[in-house]
Amino acid sequence: MKVKAHRNEIIKYAAFRIVSQAALLLALVALIAVIAFVLVRGLPHVNMQLLFGDYGKQPSLKPALVGTLYLIIISITIAAPLGIGSALYLTEYTKSNSRLVKLIRVATETLAGIPSIVYGIFGYLVFVVALKLKYSLIGGGITLAIMILPVIVRSTEESLLAVPVSLREGSFALGSS
């Protein structure tokens, strides 16, 4: 009885493996077909005018690239000092079990779990509707800064906590503050 049940499990496992490998192969073929179609149809149309030309008679990606760079610069300029400063404060200047630290950690973890579409709606409602900044880079930059702030805080905090105590004490002995 046990041998028959064991044989049935082996057959089910083999059938499941074959079906899953067939599904994987089908998905890979579809992916390769889509990529090949896009490359074959689109690659002849890619030129320097499309990538870096002035936007005028012909379409160009230059305004989108420049706008993206401006948006990145604005958001990093706002979020990096706030995030690094917050992480320094949390790890170096407060007790790790205080209520304030626990509240800030819960807030950053909560902010990290919010979907980006919610940040976008928040940015639209606050910066476009309430503050009447219209559709501007500064509103998008502040929204993006709020979105990346928890990531910067947590990664900086984890980096600072990863430094061994002996290395920290050695730097204090050499005169660092």
C-alpha cells in the first residue's frame, strides 16, 4: 500500500515538473519573441536625433532625459542630507530603546511599504492642488525625495550599525568626535 502511494507521489511530482518546465519554456519563447519583434521593428529608427536631438520637427528623448536628471538631482539634494542626518541621529545620539527612536523606525518602515502610486497621488494633491505649484519639477522632486527617504535612512542606519564597536572606539582614541 505504501509503495503504491509512494509511486503515485513520484508520478505526480514528475508530471508537475514536466508541466512547470513546459510553462517556463512557453514563457521564455514568448519573451524572446516580444524582444525580437521590438528590436527588429524599432532598431532601424534609433539614431542620434532621436536620442539627443532638439525637440522640434522630429521627436527626441533629450527633454525626457534632461528632466529625469533634474528630478534626480532635486530629490537627492533634499533626501540625502535628511536621510543621512536622521540615521546619524538615530544611531549615534539617541538610546536605541527610546520611544522616539521606536516611533521614527516604525514611521520609516511604514513609509517604505507604501506603493509609489500612493506617493504620486499624495504629491499631486499636496503640491499641484493644495500648494498650486502646477506640474513642476520641484513638486515631483519633493515627492520623490519623500519616497526615497526611508530607503536612505534605513540603509545608512544599517551601515552605521555594522561598524564594530572596537573600530569605533579606536577612532575615538585617535581623536575623532
